[in-house]
Amino acid sequence: FMTSTLQQEGGRKLRLSSSQVMRVAQGLYERGFITYMRTDSVTLSDEAMKATRAAIGSEYGQNYLSPQPKQYTSKSKNAQEAHEAVRPTTPYRSPQQVSSELNSQELALYRLIWQRTLASQMADATGVTVSVRLGAVSEHEQTDCEFNASGTTITFPGYRAVYVAADDDSGAKEALLPPLAQGEAVPIESVTPNGHTTSPPARYTEASLVKRLEELEIGRPSTWASIIQTVQDRGYVWKKGQALVPTWTAFAVVGLLEQHFSDLVDYELTAKMDDDLDEIASGRQQKDQWLQRFYFGDDDQLPGLKKIVEENLDKIDAAAINTFPLGPDENGELIVVKPGKYGPYVKRGEDTASVPEDLPPDELTLDKIRELIDKAARGDQPLGTCPETGKPVFVKAGRFGPYVQRGKPDD
């Protein structure tokens, strides 16, 4: 493993957040179970290579061992390879041997690292990729039907005997077919007619976001977990299962930055800044000179952060930035949503209603908005009168759900 793939597989296979993966890995490293867990390297030392190949031979047999040691290279041009890949420390101990020393979370991550390390030096899997056509006759009007399936029949599992990478978040899955022969009758378990529509791109999970940050060369292995934690702590995203769902505050912040500070949130600028920081760390640039150019600017670079901010402050319309038109209602009146001090809310003319915190933005349809506004309007009509105080009692819909109110705000 290198850090990025460790975080991705820990998220997909173990359902851990990036910060959880790094926290557990830190504990395993400090207690001497694994090597350093912040690295871009995918290489093994000679000692580790010998230990890995010996473990494969004893655990699975010589036929599962690759004929020659496999060497891998990092795809990142800015790879920091001072350390070798994340692996169990030598002498190798199997997950069974360390199970009494680790809790369940630590053992699960250690097993993942153990399996991936062994798989890196195992023989390739072999199989046959086939396309199958199944012929049938439907009971309805005796119509001839043809069904197609494509997939792979594995003849020798190789590294798959110990480790198979988790599916990514694209929804693509590898189909494994059983051995089949021409003319063979295939039993039918069930028939389900499904329509097909194009699905929107999957939401980012922590694992897929780490993968994207790595592709864009933004940040470093040691910073990805903190980046993802920061956007959650600041209320820009919240988690629905494993998915990261953006908030209306995030839309407002992104809109502000893209409209008024586009140069500063450009992916290439961020990656270039990482390169500059690497040069500062290696002594090829001076940090005070770089900071001077970045903040005050010069003729060859950006005008500088100070000038960009000063020139844009007067142009920013806070009300416009925080208003998102959703469309007209049936009477043609515009409905908007706004992030507010006490959470997001929708507005139609003089009518307003809070938006539930657990409602993703793409599920805020016009029908849902009408429902929220109608509930808020009903909350203005008292249910009755409190027998002790004589004050009206209301049921209101709030940011965190429905609540009971006795009296009016001016009481």
C-alpha cells in the first residue's frame, strides 16, 4: 500500500473514514506492526521482498508465487518515496498470530495490509473472458428471446486467492461466470424486467475523494485525511452513509470563490503551489521570497492575494451569493433557497420554511418545497389554548424537526 490506496481501500472494504484509517494505522506503526504509513512509495525493500515471498510459499504454495519478484512504480510525478510501501514489519506475522494483541478495527486494517502485501508478489490470475448468449422462448405469444452476458471464468485464482481490490464508486463490477458449454441448459432462478435510465455520477465518498485529490496532485498523503475532515467540520458536507453530501453553505462558498477568486481555486494553481512548497523544502526556493510574491504579487505572477481581495470585496453582493433560485411555483412566484444563521430555508414571497438538515439539495423539489411551506403556514394556526396560562399552543416545523411552542415570540 501507499497512503492514498490505504485510505481508499480502508474506506471501501472496512467502511472507515480517511481520518480513522490514518489513526488506526498510526497506532499500528507506533506499536511496531507496520512500516511508516505516510508514503507515496510502492516498493519493497530486499528484506521485505524475501519475507513476502517466503510467506506466500508457506501459506499458499509455490505455484501461487510469481516467477520473478515484481517491482512497481508510482504514477505520481511528485511522489515522496523516502519510505517504502506500507507493509507488515519483519519478521512477518500473520493476522492469526497477532489477533490477540489487536482490537477488531486494528486487526481488520492489519489484515488488509498483510493481504495486499502478499498479493503484490503472487502469480497472476488466469481465466477466460467470454460472451454468452442464452436462447429461450417466452410463454407470451411463444416469442423467441435472446439474453446476453459477458464476464470472466477464473481457471487459476493467483493473487485473487488472498486479495481483490474493492469496487470503486462508479458502480462498475466484474462479472464472474461459471464454466459453461454450448447447448447446455441453464436453470432460471428468476426473471425481472427492468427499465434502464442513465444514472447521475455517484456522490464522492471519502475513498473516491482521496483518489481524485491524488489524480489532481492536490495535497500530500499526510494532508488528505485532514482536508476531508475540515470540509466536514466547517459544515460544507455531511455524510449520508458513505456518501459526502454538499450543503447549501458549500454552494454559496464555491459560488463566491468561482465568481470572484477563480484564479485562487484553480486546480492547476493548487498543484503548482505544492510543487513550489516542495522546492522550498529542498532549498531551491526561499520561503520569504515566495510568500512576498504570493501575497503582494509581481509582474510575472498573479497580482497577489492582497490585491485580488481588495479589488473584489466591493463587488461581492452577499445577498446574491446566498440566494439560489429553484424556479416558479404554479402561480409563477419565484421560490428561492438561502443558507441562514439557523440553517437553510426556502422563501416564496413572504412565506418561509426551514429545510431539514438531512435533506440533500438534489431532493429539494418544488413539491417538497410546497409541503414545507404548507407545514410552516399551518404552524401559525394554534392547536388550542394552554389551560394553565391561557396562551395559544402551536406545532412548528424547525431546523431539527417539529416542536411545540407555547405563546408567541413577543410573549
